[in-house]
Amino acid sequence: MIHKKEIPKPDGPGISFFFQQFRSILQRGRFQRHIPNTTNAVCIAPLIGIHDNLTAHKEHAVRIIGIVTRLGSRGIRPINTPGIPVLGVWGFLLHDTVMTPWRVLIVAENLNQLVNTDLITNLNPAPNPDLFADMSWIRPGRSLWSWWSGIDGRYMTLEGEREVINLAASMGYEYSTLDEGWEELPDKWNTLRKLADHAAEKGVGLFVWRHWKRLNDPADNYAELQHFLDSVTGCGIRGVKIDFMNGEGLQQIRFTTAVLEQAAKRHLLVNFHGCQKPSGESRTYPNELTREGVRGLELNRITANYLERMRAAGISVSDRKTLPGDENRNIPASHSATLPFTRCVTGPADYTPVAFSMPGDVLPAQQLACAYLIGSPLITLAENPFYLLKEKRLQPAVEFLRELPTCWDETVVLPQSRIGELALMARRSGATWYLAAAAAINFQGKIPLDFLGPGLWRATILEDDGKNGFLRSERTLKADTSIPVALQSNAGCVIRFVRQ
């Protein structure tokens, strides 16, 4: 393994270095530093962007042992793995045959090539043909979610959750997620069965949440975990959301692997939260639809709660930018314009998009665009579904959210994209194309439509109206033309193209 490598000095202004404070669940903010060409830089980083758009991305796959590295002020260091004796700084004492992780440096000529790489996924073993002989039960989809909003005081009540299920069905969504607190429902297992039966009648599957510490006992092949999975399976649950691992050591890696394997035996889908970024595990275990491992829009709720506590304590909150603690800041546009080219290169991210009622500084069309730019086979909307469906200003977005794809047949990163400044992508699902943009800068330009096929295309455009709502327009276009896009900082747009 190469522990460090000097990067040759290119001609030009230097290197933009994108990184994140070390925290294994990746919920802190991302940062950017510029290294001038006068510096003999030694860099191995989550993402390095060189002036001519040549990009490099460092990742690791197949964490069988869970040896994890980080970049520190003294170079690359391993994170000591619990349970493995350490010899000095770099060594481990091993008495058996082991498989160590790949260390991968992805070099791409441009952002389009970087985003479309599947190297990390394909470094992982194929699915076990015995465990996954039948994969018809593995269904991507969209989920409504009551935790983020509290659904107007009805959170984790039988009536409230039944109504969320009804709304999921009305939107054509495949899932609804029961988060923390469902086990406090009266007669929890019978209540859970009733909710699952009601959801099944509506064509909706349920995910249920649990803290990993209640399941992380490896005794008897994780008997506690197996008992829980048997119980939810008996109630008709379709998936589990396991949370708060908050690390990527050997204990966590073994546990998440056990969850995926035992869940697959019971035809249960998995969504990990409070976890490390993916390393292609979903190839070996395709029942993992998504995982967090990202600073997502659910953090806007934590900001709102923090502000409420400060006000209750009589503390001034007039300047949000001075709030202490990284978790107490709303998600900025620059973060959403960075993730498609950094975290999302390693795999799906449960970004919990669409926070219209607690948006921070980000405008509505960018909130919508994030659902298209930051992909996941399971997309869980943060927004209160009751608010979403009744708020008049949001109805143009609801039209798009009803048909929101979760899996894409083709993705084209448009050349105007700049990491942390502008994410601009065209993505195809079936015969329909979507163009989505999230801007952290002011942008104005004409976007060539050469990604479309021949013929006439009907474009439906959603953009910010300057009044905290949407401006909807339509036009007919050909692939050999272009479409003007004008965005202010914090704005976005989504355009749907349907062949005439």
C-alpha cells in the first residue's frame, strides 16, 4: 500500500482540496482549502480537484477487518481496530489468513467520469447465489417519514401513522418509515402488526427503526438481532432502519455485515443511519437499499430545535452563522453542490431531501433538486407529508415528487458543474430525462440539450419564483438547441423532458 505520494505540480493556479473533519459517520460539514503550485503538497484525501478538472478520489472497499485510514497533520495513519493487537504505529499481530481492504485512488478526467464510476462497487464480491437466489423482494422506492416534522403533534400515534401510510399510498410511494418511538406504542407488537396490515392493504411497505446497541451482541450468532428480525418479519415489516453505530471499527463492521446477512435470510431491506460511508457493500448484499453516512437535511430539524432551546433560555439567536457546534447549522447550498462529486461517488446516500418548512437559506427549487442530484434506491422525504400536500405554494413540487425516480438509467454531469459551487446534472429514467441544478453561486448560461435523443421534447420547468414558491413553465425543444438557466445563489431548478 502506498502510504503517501507527492502530487506533481501542475501548471496553473494550483489544487482545490476538499475534505471533511474526521468523524466516521460524516455528519460534520465539508471544507475546501486551496494549495498553490508553489507548495510541495502531499495529499491523499476524500476528493482532490486539480485546476483542469482532473479529479482524484480516494476510497476503500471490502472492509473485512475494518482497517480504516485517515489523513492527519503527520500523514496517513490507521485507526486502531478494537480487538487486534497493535505493533508500533503501522503493524497488527495476526495469527490467521485475513483479507484486508482495497485502497483505491480513482483518477478521472472530468466530473462526469468521476460520478459515473462503479469501481468501488465492483471491488466487492458478487451476491451469494444461495442467499439471493430470488431477489424479486428487493424493491427500490420512496418513503414518507414522520420523525422529522412530528406530523403536527401526532408523531407515533396509531392514528397519525395510519394517516401517513394513507398519504404514502396516495402519492404512489412504496414505503413509510416508523422511526424512534414506535416501541412505546401500546401493545407494540400487535399495534405494529395492525399498521403493517393496513399498509399492505394500501400497497405500502413499512420500515422500522432500532438503536444498534440493543442488537449488538455477537453471542450465539447475534441471537438478539435474529430475534428482533424474526419479530418484525412476523408482523409483516418490509425493512429495518438501524441507527447510531457512530463508528467504523471492527465491531461496527461485523455488526452491519451480520444485519445484512440475517436480514437477507428473512427478505428484509436495510437502511443504516449513524454509520460510515458505503464501500460497495450493496453489491454483496443488495438488500441494503441505502445508508446515511452523510450530513443530510435532517440536520435542519436539529438546528430548529437548538434555536428553540436557546430562545427558551433567553439567549439571542439573531445571527445563525455564529451558532456553536457544527450540528447546529442548517445545510448550506455549497454542501448540496459538493456531495454529488464527493460522498455520492462511494454509493447511495440517505440525504432525507426536501425540507420546505425548515429550509435554512436554501430556496425551494434547490430543496427539490437535491432529491434528483443526491441519489438513493430508497429516498426518504424529510418534509411533513400533511404540510407538503396541503401547502398551495408547494403543489408544483408535489407533481414532480409523485413521480420521483430512485434508480437512474443514465447520468450526465454537465460541464458547467463546479464542486461546491454548482451541481448540474441530466439524468434519465426510462424514456424521461430530468435536468437538476443546485447553485451556491450566481449562475447564468445556456445548457445544450445534446443529451436528449432526436425529435421534439416537452420541457416542464420548475424554478424559484422569488416568493418562497415555484414558477412552473413549459416549452417544446429539440436536442440540437439549448435551454437558458439563470440561478441566484441558494436557488435551483428541475426540468422534466418528455418526448412528444
